[in-house]
Amino acid sequence: MRFNFDVYDRDIEQRRSVTPKDEVEWVPLQNHPIFTPISATSDHASTTAALPRNLVAWDGASRIYFWDLDKQCLHRISIRLGEPQPTSVLAASPTKVLQADKQLNFVVHKISINRNGSALLLAGSDHLCVMYLYGRNSTEENAIICRTVTVGSEIYHDGSNAIRMLQVSWHPYSETHLGILSSDSVFRLYDLSSDLVLPEQEYYLQPVQPGGSRNATSICPVDFSFGGDHLWDRFSVFVLYADGSIYILCPVVSFGSVYKWESILEIHTDAHTYGLKSGHSTAVSNSSLAISWLEATFPELAHQEAEGADLSMLRAHPYALFDASLSLQGPLRRVCHGRNEDLAVRGAECEGRAVSFLYNLVSKDSVFVTAWSGGQLQIDALADEIQPVWSVGSPLRLRVDSNNQILGLAMICESIEGKLPIVKLDEPLDHTIWLGHSPPLLRLAIVDLALPRKTDSGYVIMLFFDPLMPERLFSLHDGGIDSIVLHFLPFTSQTTGKDETMRTPSVHPVLSTCQGETSMQSPLCGFVSLWDSFGYSWTVGVTDSRECIVLEMKTWNLLLPIHVDMEKKSISSEEQKERDAPDVISKELLIGPKAVLLPQASPNLRSVAADSIEGRQTLHQYFKLFHENYVEYAHKVHFEIKHHGPHLKRIIDDQHARLVGVEQNLQKVEDKQLRLEERIDRATQVHNLLEQRLQRLRNLPGAHKKPLSRAEREFKSELDHFTGVELDALYSSIDAVAARLRRHTQSSKDNVSNRQRQISAKKDLAHDAHISQLKSSLEKISLVNSENSKKLKIVESELKSRESSRF
């Protein structure tokens, strides 16, 4: 077979002709032509005003992706970090344009790239597509055409828009798995490599028993997050509800995801050490279930001694306990310091409802951040480790292939019944570990972002952690971007040996879009945090008007403690005044001449003549001492007074000018005093008129209303809370239930129609047999009837004969 190199060269040249190398120009990212400011479209602004948006993504290396709402395309921007200056960010111009191979009939609100940079999700409120970033070039459209697929078309794209996607996220340990939390209180995992329609795993969340709660926000999920690389956190899914309560699903593992051998071995050993060897039967049962699940999901654990293989990574196999479903652990309560108090999760500490959730692992601490619509951030940390909990006796549904291999599973996850125990800090380890208790929360801080008040549904706040500095997080809202740095983490501070007191987080505004009490017309629609291997960090924000903002973030000195010298004595006000006061005459002159120590004289000094040699020597010595001290001191005084005159004159002139200013101010005060007296008189007259009007209003019928009692005020506050927060949650729940009912009705109709088809196919074969059976049955019935009629005639004749014999 002969290969045509000419055609191959032309294909390569055609592919490179989209963006030739000699035309690439490197410009600062904020000055890139793609970010030329334009007027924001009102349609997009109105439709996405109440939805969180992020149209910018970074692959973690050298490419930034930006979704163009107007052209419905994706821009791939190549960047250089730290060139030519260490703090600069350069971008290649022109950009690569990536287009979907099909028409997208929805508005994209969020884009996110998977961990290996091969696929990017395009999420709307009720649509979800995945674009594979390696496609074919198109010379006609001057773009790269990328394969784009729709995920969950039968559930989210049925046309009724009743089931909304609340959050979509890539699985951290798989390139092909997506997690979706929807408004029907179901968490689904999709495997893009096997099935785009049916989910691989479905978890129907039931935080409370039916009819067990009067709070609508307690049954409406808002957001979720996958766990980090720490013990059982890597198999956990954290779900946030509208009332601020947090629940845990553990273990949840995507089929085929890859994990480190050391991490799986650590939790396997922990279950053997602290679970199976425990003296509590519940701990032994829970740990044995966890061990069996681990050894079935990762078969290498059970065969590690037999094989003796040195493995670095393990792949999860499809497995599920057939007679048990996952328990919905929660709601997570705050830890108690020995006091008997109700520590249930309450939303009264923050205003509004919970709108977003963020999990991050900072060294040894699992940190939770909950954003509220009132503009507050609630920061907590787990005070104990997470363990898996199953509900035995609650079977799940499995979907298998012809070889009995698990393709998918579905289960109902109910919250643990009964009153949750209050976990105390001074409890021993044997009383909490592997007993099925939900881990408690340790409150770190509540941060008020001080956003302008809103009369509508409140703010939509998005949360991001800094990948370079995990102690810092960013909050994106209508007012701009804020940076919050955590200075105290309980387990991290303990392991590093720092005996520090609990410090509150520091809040710094990074970018403000507020002008007074109102926000500007072009809020942020995209945010991403960049960093390089040299420790430099940047934040990139994009507005609706296509304006790009690049800010360098400082990282090296944010966590340094503030040192205060407690031994240094405080300076009194008098000493401070003495220090600040200018020197009119030096203190040396005010002290006077130095004391002169006279030389020791002989006892016969009075008898010595002045014109003698000894007398002259003594007088010369005394004159020398007098000249060195008193005459020089007099010269210093003369020089100081002579040359200090202009300085004294300046001081006097300055004081005179200040005196004139004070006199002018006094004159202004006297002038204003008259006007103030007139205004006070007018205010007094107005006050009297208002009192008269108030008295007349009090005399009107129906004006004598009693003030609301305490119970009435509480009931009014509950009504206001229900109107502002719970009513929307109730509407969304009703829509979700109606959608699930329609799906169930449609599926039942399909099942009935399928059964009718099967029955009709079998009717033709058994029709003759049924007819013959009916004929035989009719013949038997006719014989029985004839016999019964004969017997009836005999009875009637016998009765007639007896009656005739009586008469």
C-alpha cells in the first residue's frame, strides 16, 4: 500500500491555516482583542440575573477557555504566566474558536473542564452538554468543530422544565463521570464513556420522613460538593439544603475511577484496627460492612498477600451491597463544649436562605463554607472523621447486563431516625468511632460581606478556593470579588505545633463593582484563579461587557501572625506632647553651665603672692577653667538667642494665624447660632403641629389598636420567612414532584402497553383451546341444569301430595 504524502502534507497545512504560527501575537491578557468592551445584551442579563454564572475555565496549564454568549462558541486562549515579567500574564492572539457540531438551544450559565483537559461541560438551568475539545478543523467557518453530546436528555430535557439542575460538577477521580444534583432531590452520577441517557448511579435523597417537617427549606437541596483526598472524604458527597443543613453520602464511588494504593490501604487498616477490634457490636458491624465493600470494590486488597504485587493505583470495580442502602448522614450538628444545649443546624444566625456550598481540604482539616442570600458566609470545619453508614434491610435496585455485571444502581437514602446524639469534645474515641454517628461541625467564623441591602430574593454568591493557597477563598457576587483568608484551622494548627488562639478570618475586597448602594450595569460573568510553580497568583474576572480584569494576588505574607510587643511600656500623653513639641531653646542651655570641679589647692594658698610664680600658675589655671565653661556657655547662649529669633518669629506668626482662624470660626459659629435658633423655633412649631395632628388621628375611630403581642410578632416573622424563603422552595418541590409523577405515569403507561402487546401476541395461539374449554363447560352446565330441573319437579309433586293428604 502506497501512502500519498502530498495529500497528507496538504491536510496538515489546511489544519494549520486556521491560526498560522507567524501571525500569533502575544499581548497582555486584559488587552486581548477578544475582551474588547461591548454593550451587554439585555436578554442575557435579564435571563441570567438570578442564576450563578461562570463562563471562564482554566485547564491548569496554558489554556483559558471563554464561552461567547452572542456567537455561541468557545474561545481557546493560550497563555504564558510570568513572561516577560514575573507578575505578567500574556495571551496569544488570535484565539482558537471551538464550535459545537450541533445547535445549542439554551443559554449557557457555567462551563467547567475535566481534570485531564479533554472535555468541557456546558450547563444551563435545564440542559447539559459536554464538548470534547479535540475536533476537526473547518476552513469554511474558520473554527474547530468539536463533538458535543447531550447528557440526561430523558430527565432534564423533556420540555416541561420542571426538573432543574441545581449543580453540575466533574468527579475529582474520573475524567468521564459527572455529578448532577437536581430539584427533584436526586443526586445522579453519569458515565460519559458508557451511557449518556441513563445515569450510572441514582440516590434519592430523603432528609426527613414524609410529613415530618413543617419547614419547606429543609427538603429542598441547593448545592453539593465532592470530598477531598483524605480518608473517607474521597468517597463522600456533601449536600447542602436551603435551611443551611448539611448531609453526607458515604461511600459513593464512580465505577472505574482511580485511587492511590496507599490511601485505600490506610482506610482499610483503620477499619480493621478501630472497628473490628472494638468492644461495641455496632462498631464491629459497621466496620465489617465497610471492609467487605472495600475488598469487593478494590479486589487487590483481598489478594495483596497472595499476589504480593507492588501497586501504585487502584481502579474501582462496580459493586453494591444488595440488602443495604446508604444512609443520609445528618444534619451535621455543631460540637458541644460540655453544655447540654440544642446544637441543631439553624439558619437564624444568617439572613435569608443558603445559596451555595464549598468544600476544601486544608492540610488535615475539612473546611465547609456556606453562602447565604443575605450576604454572609458560614465557615465550619469537621471535628471528627467520616465513616460510611448503611441502612441494612433497605434493598436497592440494580441494572445488570447479560453477564450479571452491574451497569447501574439506584437507592433511596433516608436520614437516620431518632434523636441524633450531641457530640462533646471531651468524649473518648471509643464512644464515637464506627458507631454510625454523623461527624460534628466546629464553627470557625461567620463572615459578613457587608453587601448593600436587597429587597428581592437576595444575592447569588459563588465560592472558589485558591488552588495555590488553600487557606484563601474567593466569593463572587453582584458587588464584585472578596478574598477571605483563614488564619486558624484546628487540626492543622495542632499537627504543626502552633499553640495559637483562634483568630478570625481576614476579609479583603479584591474587586468592587458597586457604586454607592447600587451595583454597576455590567456584573462579573466569569472568574478564574491562575497560579504558576514560582508561587505567583492571579485572579481573572470577565464582565458582561467583555471587559477583562487581571489582578496579581499576594500570597507570601498573608498567613504571618501579627506580632505585638507586650513588654514595651505605653507612652503617656504628656510624654508624647513633650516629644512632639518643637524645641525653642535647647535643653543644654536651659540646664545651665556644667559644674566645675576646682583643683585641689595647697593649704598655704592664701599666703602666696599673686605676682609670684606659684600664684600666677594658680590664677592661670582658674582663668582657663572659667573660660572653658562660663565664657563658652555665654557664647552659646548668645548664638542661640541671635539665630533663634527667626524661628521664634515663625512660631509666633503661626500661632497668630491660628488665633485669627479660631476667631473666624467663632464668628461663623455665632452667625450659625442665630440660624440654629431660628431652625429650632421652626422645628418646635412643626413638632407642636405634628402633636396636634397626632392627637386628632388618635381621636379617629379604629385608631386604638393594640400592639402585637410576642406570639403575634413571632407568627408574623414566621409568615415573612415563609413568604420570602420557603415559598420558592415549596414551589420548586411541587414542580419536581409533578415532573416525577409524569415520568412515573409515562413509564407505567409504557409498561402496560408492552404487556398488552405481549398478551395480544399470545392470544392467537391459545384462542382455540379457550373456545373448546368454554364449550365443554357449557355442556356440563346444561346437564347440571337439566338434572336440577328434574329434581325440582319431584320436590314440587311431593309437596302437593302432602298438602292434599292434610285436607
